[in-house]
Amino acid sequence: QGNLERWQMTREAVGFYNSVCNQATYSIPARLFPVDHESVTGTESGTSTPAQPSLASVTDLIHWTIRNLLTEPQHPATLVPLALSVLDAKSKNAKWKFLQSVDLRDLVEVAGGMSTEKLLQYGHSLHLLGSNGTMPLWHVCVNLCRPRRGISSSEVEVDVAFFFSHAIGDGFSGLAFHDAFV
């Protein structure tokens, strides 16, 4: 690694700068999710709000999408940094470690009804360099948005926030992730 990567790692290791984030809101066709009939609720006017998919079905779709992104040969620039970790991040001898596999259950969190502000606060509080070579230097936080007026019941909105170490990318890297994610 070069001096810029070492500098970014040092800033993160001392807690000065935890991560970079690119967040986007996606409208996903509701037909891609099984219906969670328990989430259909009545309103004061007697009408009902659209059914929301379960968090488990959103998690499954997000995992499938990211797994495809990680294994798709057309995205080599995105693939390599997503499989990197760092050994001895707090030392002068920090070194890259290429991970043979990643467990998305440890890297992707899905919640429902969270504000964008809380989503971003939570993601930026994560210390991505703290795994000593066992985890990649990124995390995805997904929020299943509450149904809003004016949004078709045939669509489900989710916020997808991609947090990553500045040692492996910059703002344009986050845009590349979201471009590949779509």
C-alpha cells in the first residue's frame, strides 16, 4: 500500500475519520417481495396502507444483489476492494489482506422505519478497521422506508447506505458501488 492508504488507515485507527458513505433511495417493484399481510394497517380514515415486505425478504433481495455484484466479472474494479481487509491497522506495518470469502450476514444490516439521519449516524459509528484482517472494509445499512403518500403501492422504497474505509475508496467508489448495485 502507498502513503495515502497508510494515512487514511491511521486516521481511522485513531477514530478521527471512520468512513465514507454514499446513500441512495431505491424504489423496488413490490412484486419482487412476498407480501407480509400483517403489515397492512388501517388508518384513521378507514383505508388501509399498502403491505410492506418483511425485513427477511428485503434482506434476501439485498444479499442476492450484493452477492451478484461481488461475483460478476464485469465489475472488477468494484470486486477487489470489497474483498480487502487490513492486518495490524494500528501499526506501522499494516498490510492488506485479500479475503477469500465474505459473510454478508456480518456486513449487511436491514432495519425498518429508521430516519435517514439515524441510519447515517449508525453507519458512521462503525469502526471498519477493527477486525484485524477478518472482515472487509465496508458495511451496508438498509432501511425499509415507511409507505409515503404519492408512492405507488406497487413499489417499495429502501434506503441503501454503503459505508467504506477511505483507504479502499473515495466518493466516486461509492457511486460505482451504487451503479453496480442497480
